[in-house]
Amino acid sequence: MSAPGERAPLDTGRAAAIRAATAAGATSAETTVKQALSRAREVKAGRDGLNIFVSLDGEYLKEHAATAAQQLTDTEPGLLLGVPVAIKDNIATLHHPTTCGSRILAGYVSPYAATVVSKLCDAGAVPFGKTNMDEFAMGSSTENSAYGPTRNPVAPDRVPGGSSGGSAAAVAAGIVSVALGSETGGSVRQPASFCGIVGVKPTYGRVSRFGLVAFASSLDHVGVFGAQVDDAARGLRAIAGHDPLDSTSTSIPVGEYHLAHARPVKGMVVGRPREYFPDSLDPAVRARCDAAFEHMRELGMQVRDVSLPHTALAIPVYYIVAPAEASSNLARFDGARYGLRVAGAGLTGMYEATRSQGFGAEVTRRIMLGTYVLSAGYYDAYYRKAQRVRTLIADDFSRVFQSGVDVLFTPTTPTPAFALGAISDPYEMYLSDIFTVTANLAGIPAMSQPIGRVGGLPIGGQLMAAHFEEMKMFSVAYALERALGAGASS
Amino acid sequence: MAVTIDDVRHIAALARLGLTDERAASLVNEMNSILGHMDVLSKADTSGVQEAIGVGAGGLPVRDDGGQPIPLARSLDAFAPALKDGFFIVPRLSTHETPGES
Amino acid sequence: MSPRADTSLESQWEMVVGLEVHVQLRTRSKAFCACSAEYGAHPNVNTCPVCLALPGALPVLNGRAVALATRAALALNCTVHPVSVFARKNYFYPDLPKGYQISQFDRPLATAGFVDIGHRAEGSPIRVGVTRVHMEEDAGKSVHDRYEGATAIDLNRAGVPLIEIVSEPDMRSADEAGAYLRVVKQILEYLEVSDVSMEEGSLRVDANVSARRRGETTLGTKTEVKNMNSFSGVERALAVEFARQVGVLSAGGVVRQQTMLWDGAAGEVRPSRTKEGSHDYRYFPEPDLPPLVLELEWIDQMRHDLPELPSARRARFVSEYALGAYDVDVLTASPRIAEYYESVARTHGDAKVAANWVMGEVLAQLRATGGDVATFRVRPRDLAQLLDLVRDGIVSHTAAKQVFATMVVTGEQPAQIAERDGLVKVDDDAQLAAWLDDVMSELPTETARWRSGEKKLQGVLIGAVMKKSNGRADPRKLGQLLAARLVS
């Protein structure tokens, strides 16, 4: 396994290499898992170091990998054969606990597995430990975890971004080449940008949410991190598809995302939405984006200025809709059937003690906000209004894509990773999702990939496409990755 | 529409969140500060605009009646805080000090 | 306070009632997961990640529940909407595992229906508006009296599909409320959408009741009355609550909007201890379920496939079988009885005789044994054959009742029973004369009085022969023989 920053040959990433070697008998899942565990020790992934994992049972993984490898010898090698995949701690797994980075679920082991985890196993992957996250995915820095903050492997005094910071760090530290995260407002793309890796959020409905612990159901997505575009493409291909257990999942056929590198991009139109390039944008970030646009022009793509006029309303809409849904989704954590129970005066006392001690400050704040905006007298002014503006935001995208734009390209984040503890004002923290929340609100696919460094720290560029146009998005991502070459990480 | 301490208390009661006086007071400020940023929405013209529901989905799929329930790999006592004779046990609600069923 | 404490006061006041009826749909599995919806399993046996509300579980709607709900809505004359939206009703209760109930709120499945429930004293028809029919899931069961200081939660019922049928405040008395409930229950039975049993909890009723001075057109402040477990309980609770309100109002007081609980044993209503104003359900569209879209063709097909409903069947029984109103009401009370009757009537041919037998022997038997007509051993075809035997003079009416009694136990064919048990009618003169001779010698006094002209004693003698002959003697022939002996 290579060190962070060092890259395998383009188009075929590390996951593909592991798969090929495993299929050829040159390595085994068990060996790969041992290498990953050893890499985790080497980079100090533990609680005292980068604090990447909430739970990682090495002995179990070694045993499990051996069994998995045996089972897979006589079939067509799965897309992720022998590939360890780290799993965000809000995705239900049968062996490791699923705590969502929260005290309220400390030690809770799910009695069923998420559909995405079953699909990973079907593809020959080895689910590899549970990664740290902002509690219930509420945060943009992985500082809001009951199990302590995760540090950015690229610069340990910096945050890895969030909420899927542990998964991003696991990939960036070279422990795994693929990891699952989840997105509600940018929680895969933003940490991908901060950690210098690839992060993909598919179209809403493309990947089953069954087993993803809900934060805001209409915005939640399972997303994939990859060391490179190909790793992410394979990961997404493995977990995508219709699931009868998720009523919002779709039966539209899944594309062969890992084959998108062979698709020509010449003649494609890339939109440059002006709202994502405000005058206040850090000139260094703008410069990296301009360089990326230049590469795309050289690839024969046409760059077109476009406008998404309701972009500025996205953060207010998001911070009404997401907390509203969260306040309802998190009502089930009441100490009655599972998880933490703290005694109090009678039933109500038990509820209040359990929930106030089980939830951290940011989760409490969002439950309060969400309850407030749904409460009698405020629903129309906040929730209903926000859901209408959300339609306007989605319509902005539809209009642009219908006008012949194939993909949009923007910075993923306005800045590179900030220092741990640097942002204490909640709303300032919310603004780090400013370029990513729109895709969640509209349900369109989007991804972040490294486009260079700013002040020595990685920064990501974001591609967005129309609903179910992941193939277009990946074809451009592959081409851009190839064109940027070493420039992506320098 | 400024949030008051009474609002915070009411909302916390609805959400079953026990708050210290200090935390409640601080939430008044935090919520007002955050909600202040939401006021911009009231200026957006949404006349005739549908609310976003069922994002990206084409209608509600239904399943056949019956079939196999999703199995539990562990029994309830593996995760229940209190289980007796198969029942989940919780403290009795104060409005049900007299016996009965609901 | 007794319901009829002060009839003079109550005559100045009018009761206004609207009802909310929750009906459990007859599905094999729950509304949003494949767990069994069956009643009576051990606690929490019929549960899964979805109905336990485990982290990450998602609902998937039962298509059968949609079909049954639609059928009910159409039969209640509602407009079924091509698009309806599930919503979350948020509140904390330990038997509500998700902390919200999946229901429908501002875009329900169906609206604007009606039910005709009879006529008022002055002859005007009573039509009760059905405001809406929406789908929702049931909560689990909280048992408060099993363990000291604790509540025990059983989630077997959590997620079972329900419809809520909300009426307009169109009823003006407890009797009308009772009539509405019986009509609605009967319709739902005909539709086979529910077991509609208040005892088993598959039908539950909450009532909104207010009082106003007669002649007023605005509504008074209403209270919600809950916890009734029978239709007569609803009627009694309404009468008691109405009397309470009238007492308050006529003393110059104001009725407080609150929830009242009916205590059937004490015959009282008392305020629920739930804090008023503490309910703020924060409804919003359920993001885990896209809007329910029903094709217009499908709705039309469902309407077309509706079975004959009670009112239509009553009208048809009147015209087709020339039965009186009372007979029709009895025979159509349940769809199974109606089908049973109709099968007997059609096979036998004499609708009136069939009606008498079904209303008499069959219903008496079912009532006595608490049996169900579906499993009743006397099948309609066999009962019709028995009636044929009576009509054709092969068995007497008296013997037929004996044959019927045996059929109830053994389920055998009537002809076979009559033959084996010697119940076939005897019209052989020699045999009849021999029985008559025996009776006359056994009852010399009665015989003498009869000979001396006491006509009514003929019945005694014939009765004695019938008894001696085990009901086989032909009473008409016996009469002729007796008449002949008087002459001789």
C-alpha cells in the first residue's frame, strides 16, 4: 500500500489493483486487511492519534477476511474483491457497533446490516471498522463526536472536514482506498476536499438508505470516498441500485461508473455558475479552479458561464429543512428500546435525562431549531417557505442542465481545512457547506476531487450533473484527474 | 419572530430535552442568531411554487402484503435497556398512576 | 349524573356529534413492514427493525392496505385523490417507537363522502358527511397495570394498518351516533376490509360532542370523548357528556375544550389528565415515503369491483323477494347471513318460507351457540332441500324441525336423516287409524268430550297422534279421519 499523496497509475486505482491481485492469487483479503491494520498503526489512527475509527476489531477483521476470500474463489471476481472498505459509524453493521458518534448509542450493535454493507460484501469487499463522525452527521469538522475529534492526516492540526471526517481520513491516511460516508449537506465532498481525496454523492435514490441512520431523510445520501476517481467509481458501482427496503430508491439502471474513463469528454459543456465564484472567493482557490477549467478546455470541453440565482438561499433553506427532519428522526432515541437510558423522574424525566445527556450540543441545537420551525404558528413561515425555495433551487439546476450544460464545475469548499477549534460560531461552521448543500437540496449527483493545494493544504473541485447523470460526471472526473496528474495533489 | 426563553422551554419540552437554565438561556441567543440568517427567505418570491416533496422519486412503490420480515440477528435483550417477559419496560407515565391499558 | 337527569332542560338543548372511527385493515402484514399483523401473539414477537424503529430502518407501504383503504373510502362515497401524502405526526409516547406516527394530514387519501343512516321522526333523511378517510399506522400497546411503577410495552400492534374515518358534526343525538356507527360497521363488513370488532380493538371510536340551544346554528365548544369500548358505550357516554355540558351551560358556565375519558363501569366521563395545549404534533410530509399516486383507471376499477353494499342489498331484497322491512333488516344485517339466506331462497324457491326459517331456526341456533354462519354445518343447499321436503309433503313441519336439529349436529342431508330416523310423513289410512285408536283409548275423557261436541279437543287428539307418531302423521289426513268418525 502506498503512502498518502503517492498515486497509483491513473484510471485504475488502488482498489482495482487489489482486486486484480486477489483474483490472481497474488494476495489475499486477509493479507490486505493485515496491511491495512498495520498502516492504521503506522499513521496512529487510534484514539490518541488521528482518531479515525470509533471501532476497529482487528482480530475479527482478519478472521472475517479469510472467510470472505474463501467464499469468493470460484465466482466471477467482485468489483471490490478483497478490498477493505471503511464504514462511517452511522451505517448499520452486524459486528461493529453503530454509534453515530453519539453517546446515546454507545455500544449499540445493530441486529441488521445496511443494504450498502450487504452490497459491499456481495462485491467481495471487506467492511473495515467504523469511522468517526460528527454526532449524527451534524457538523462540518468531525469535532462534534462524542468520541473526540478526528485529525486531518494531511495536516494533523487541521480538521478533516465533516461530518464523514473519519472515512475521509482513513482514505487520506492510506489505510483503505475506499470508504463509505454519508451526506446531508456536503459531508462527503467537503471532507474529501479537505483531505485531498475523491468524494462522491450520487443522485438521491441511486443508493439505498436502508440502514443509514437518518439525519434528514430527504437530504441524506450514502456517499463514497476513494483515493482516486476509479476507487470512488467502483465503490459507488458496488453499492448503487434499487432496494425494495427504501421507498425513495429508484429502479433506473445503474451505470458502469468504473468504465466511464473510456468515454470521450470532447464537446461536452461544463458550466461555471457565477454564484460559486463570488468576488470574496479566496484568489488561490479561484486560481486552482481556473486551472481546472483550462484543462477541461484543453480536453475539448466548452466552458460556459451560467447562473443559479437562488444559490444564496441554500444555506437558510438547508438549516430549516435538515433540523426539522432531524428533530423527528431523532425522536426514536428515547431510552425505551435501545441505546442509553438515564433515569429521571417518571417517564418524562427518563426521556429528558436520556436525551439531554445522550445528545451533544450541536445535536441539541438542531433538534431545538427543527422542533421550533415545525411548531404551531411557525410551520408556514419556516418549513413550508423553505420547501418552496428548495423547489426554486432545484429548478435553477434543471434549467441549466436543460440548456445543454453537461456538468457544472465549482470549488467544493471556499477554503481548505481549518484548524481544530478555529470555528466556534455555529452559523460560520454552517457556511463551510455553502457550495455543497445545493446538490443535496436538488438531489443531483456531485463529487469532489483534488485540484491542487492552497497554502500547502488540499482543495477540491466539485462536479455536479443532472439527476442520474453520474456517468457524465465520472467521465469528466476521470479525464480531469488524468489531465491534472501530479498537479492534483500539489 | 424573536425566540424567547419561554419558547425555548416549550420547544425543549416538546422535544423531551432536559435543559439547564444556563443552557436554555444560551439557546435563546443561539437560536435567534441562526434564525436571523433565515429571514432572507421571507423575501424570496414563492408565489405559485410547489413545495419540494418526494425529491427525485417517481411516486410511492408499494409491496405485496405478507412476505418475510427483516430478520433480527440478535434478540431484543441484546439491546433493550429493560425487558421483562418479552415486554419493553419503561417508567410509568405520571398520567397513568391508575391501572389500565391504552 | 344520570343521562336523563333533567329532561326538560335537555329538551331545550341540542346535541351535536362528530365521530372519528379508527378501523384496522384486514391485511396479513403491517402497514410499513412485513411483520404479521395478527392479534394475540406473545409480546414483541411480531417486530422487526422497522416497527421497532431501530436506527436506519425505513418504511415500505403495504399495497393491500392501500387497496382496502380505497375500497372503504369509495363505499363511503368519498372522492379518492390521485395524489395523497403521508405525514409524520410527532409526539412522544413509549408505545410509539419512532416518536412519530405515519399518518396523512393535509392531503388525505379521500375526502367529501357521506353515509345515509335512516330518517328523523318527522321523516327527513339523515345523511352524515364523511369529512375524510386517511391511512395511518397503529401504535403499540402500553400495559400500565402489570408491573409496579412501570409500563410494559408490546409493539406487536405497532405499524398495523388503520384507516381513520372522520365524520362531519352531523349527528344530533346519541341514537344517531349509534346508527351511524352501525351503518359504517355494516358497510365495512360487506367490504371485507376489516374485522370491525370493538372488543378486539379493530374498530375504535372517539366522539366530538357539543351542546347548543335548539335553534342555534353556530357550534358550541366541543369536548372529545374517548375510551368507549362498545357502540352502546358510545351512546351512553354521549348522553352523559351531553347532560354534563347542558348542566354547565344552563348554569351559566362555559364548556372547556378538553378530552374526556368514559368510564363504562362507573357510567361517568372524567377529564383526561393529559395536559391541554401540550399537543403540538408538528405534522410535516413523511420524507421516507414519496407521495402516493393512484391511477384514475385503478380507482375506477376499485369502484367497479365494490361488492353490493347493504343499502342496495336491502332494496333488492324488498323488490326481488317481496320481504317486509323488518325481515330485510334482519337478513341483511351481516353479509354472510344475507348470502346464506339468498342461497336458500334461490335454491328452494319460496323466499318467504326461506326467510322464516333463516330468521327463526338458523339465527336462533347461531345465537344460542355463538357460532358463525361461515362454519354453520347446515349449508344453504341442504336447508333448501329440507324446505323442499316440507313443501312436497314428505316431512311435516314438526318433523322438519327435528331433522334440522340433527343437521345442525351432523351436517347430514335432510332426506337421509328423515329416512333413517323414521320422520317421513305417514299418510297411510290404516296406520293413522291404528294410532287414532290407541290415542282414543288412552284419552277416554277427552275423546268423550270431543264426541259430545267440544271441537277444540280435536287439536288435543291430533297432537297426541303427532307425538305418538314422532311427528310423522299427516295432520291434514288425521283431521279428515276424525271428521269421518264423528259422522259415523
